[in-house]
Amino acid sequence: MSQRKKTSASQSKSQRMNGDEMTFSQMTSSQVQRARENFTSVQIDRKVAEVVQFILVKDQKKIPVRRADIVKHVMKEYKVIYLEVMNRVRRTFEQVFGLKLEEIDTKNHIYILINKLEAGEALGMCPGNPKTGLLFVILSIIFMKGGVAKENLVWNTLKKLRVDPGEKHDDFNDVKKLVTDEFVRQKYLEYVRIPHTEPVEFEFRWGLRADVELSKLKLLEFVAELHDQDPQSWTQQFREASASETRT
């Protein structure tokens, strides 16, 4: 493809994206009202139900949902009343399912369904949902290390718990794939290459979903209980956990 064609294609894509942004953010209330008149209440109700179902299907695998996918696969010509439909979708999740639809990335417009996890609740799910327990342990390691934990530290800690990333596990199967692929795609973890390392090294951070779903204060209370200490013994972590609790 020539440089001119590449430039043209890039400009076309940019124009489409800009057009979508105008559709969502720059329509006046009167324009939205006129657009709404093109659809019956029954049609809008059906579209709300379709969006709810689409998000629920994605959430079964904890896959974040992009606004672009909602528009492309479900909303289609209804995108002119996107905000109204999504407001009703949010209410449906809260009132019917007890869930909250959260926009975790406002730049790329990425949504997840959340149900606040209590630390003790997460641990209580370990027998029935071992993946949740494993994730909770990893997030605890990262948090106690100041928000960043080297890959080797995480693996060595898990080995002490008889979870070896180099061996097949009865509950997790391929541990390394679960942690570095599935948990990352679900936005619970970030798996980041450390610059200028040879051989190459990676580190783990909390993902956007973890920041929204998990109470850092509850997590710290759990760690403190394990060590039979007061949560305030870890000054930095306690300050961060208290601050995040205030923001939610």
C-alpha cells in the first residue's frame, strides 16, 4: 500500500472515530429527543434487554466490553440514543442483578460488571472457586510490595503454597497461562516487561478491574490477621488503603 493510501485510510478511520464521538457527546437534548421518536418504547425496551444480555455473556468469561463492540454488534442504528439506552442498562443491572456497570477506561470506553469483593468473601470462595483465591493471593503480594511485584517473586511465593507455574495443577491446569493471560485479559492484572533487563524480566501490577472490585483495606486486614499484627503496622499500605476507601 502506498504512503498516500495509508494516510487516506488513517484519516478515514480517524474521521469515523470523530464522528462516533460527536454522536455520543455532542448531540443536543432536542436532537436526542427527535432521534428517540424514530423508535417505539417496545423497540427501546428490546434493545436494552439485548445490550444487557450481550454484556452478561461477555462477563461470564470476565471479558471487558468496549463501547465500540456494543455499538457494532448490538446498538447499530440505535446508537443515536446510546446514552439513554446505557442509562437504562445500568439501572437494570443495579435493580435486577445487584451489579454495577463500571466504565474502567474512559478514554477507550471499556466497561466491566462489578460486585464488590470483600477480602474474607474472596477467601471463602477458595474451595469452590480456586481461581479467585489464587488471584487474591497474587493481588496481596503486589499490594504489600507497594503496587509492583517482580514475576520471580510471585512465582516463588506461589511455589511455597504448592502452586508451581512450571507444573500442571489440578485446579488451575496451566498456572502461568492463567496468571499471565487470563487474569490479564480480564483486567485483574497487568503483566509488564521491565525495560533494559537481560535476560528479559517482567513484573505484575494491579489491573483496572482489581482496583474497582477489591477493597484494599479488607485485603490489608486479611494480611494483618495472617501475621497476627495490626493493619496500621504497615504504614504506607494502610495510608493507601484508607485513601482508596475514601474515594469509593
